[in-house]
Amino acid sequence: MPGNSSSFLYWAPDFDGWPNSWIGVKEDLDLSRKLLSCFIEFLQALYAKAIQKNSKNPLTSGFFRVQRF
């Protein structure tokens, strides 16, 4: 489900499908979905900050900030 331009889903429209690509066995799917839900708030904040700075690639912008820590 693609998001609008104020949501990180704008650049990660397949976000909800990520757990399916992580599973090794079927039992991993529930854990993967729970893990993914932990990233939502962080990714949204990262995206919003990047948008404020007029970045063309919010993921790259956030990566360099996180890398400094």
C-alpha cells in the first residue's frame, strides 16, 4: 500500500511485504511482522526529518546520521 508523500511508505510501498522476504520457515512470519512494527515510528521520524531538509533520498540521509553514532 503506497503512502502519501508525508509517510515513509511513499518510498517503501512494499514495507508490509518485507516479513515475507525474511522468513526462513513459516513460523518466522509472525515474529518478522512484530519486528517490522518496531521500525515504523523510527522510519517515519527519519523520513520526516529528511523531508524537512529537502533530501532527495531520505534513506541515505538517515543512514549517514545513524552511522555517526
